[in-house]
Amino acid sequence: MAMTALMTLELDELQDITFQLPETDLKQRYRITDLESLNWALRKLAALDTKQLDARELAAKEKARIQEWLDRETQAIDESRQFFMMLIEEYAREQRSRDPKWKASTPYGKVSFRKQQPKWEYDEKKALETIESAGLEKFVRVKKELDKVALKGTVEVLKDGRVIDPESGAVIEGVNVVPQPEALKVEVCSE
């Protein structure tokens, strides 16, 4: 959302207020005492929100532009790296076919071969079905976690915040309910 002339005026007024008075004077001089002063404060919030939104939009556009540039640069570099890696691999494999223990070292790097562990590929669903049907539960891990929804819907909360199971009367350790004060909700209307 673009800043309107009215919002710019609101922010200019706010800058004048903020920079001219010490913080203690600011708190004493500006108080919301009626609907008009509340409206004044909400106008200031609306103008600040718009300014923040404009700054975020500009930053997002700049980030996107920079990311596009980085992607182009990275792609060109990656293509060049792939070309040189291909040349090195061709040479290294040729040398390796002549000498199984071949490796090379230069001032700019080393080239060698390294054995790798086999790669395991899983079809989780099919593997679980097979393991369970064969009775191989030792290969299945069961994750335990608290069912908070069921807990909240079933237990009783005592005045001190402790939680008890109404059926057994057992106090459930590790769960405490902390009352929260009302939260202020301010909705600023954008123009």
C-alpha cells in the first residue's frame, strides 16, 4: 500500500513529537483521554503500519532482484564447474584404469578415488507391511508422544493449576495450567 499525503503528514507530525520531547515528557504530554485522542493514536498506528508495509514490499522486490542475479551468476559458475569436473573425471578414470592406486596432488588441489557405502533405498509403506506381516517388530520404531488434545478434553484443572484425571483422581505431573490475562487487541483500519 502506498503512503498517502495524509499518512505522510501523520508521520511527519509523529517525527516532530518524538524528536522534540524527552521520553518522560512524551508519556506525560500524550495521553489518550477520549475518543478523539484514541482516533489520533490509531491514525498514527495506521500510518506507521503503511510505512512498514512499504518498506517490506521494497525489501522483497530488492531481495527478488538480487536473488535473480545470484541465480544467473550461480548457474554460469555451476556450468563451468561441471565442465571442469567432467574433464578431471575423464582424466582420472583413464589414469585409474592404468594404475589402480592412482592419485594426484597439485598446488591447487588433489584428485583421488574413495570407496563409498552402498546407498539404501526404501519404500517405507511396502517395507513396513512386509516386516509387520513377517513378525519382525524389532525393525519397527514406535514414537510415543503426549496426546494434548485428548488430555485437555478429559482432565480437570485445579485452582492451583495442577491437572488431575477425573476417573482415577491421579495428579498428572509435568502439566500445569497457567491463567493468562486478557490480551489487548488493536485493529488498525487501512485506508
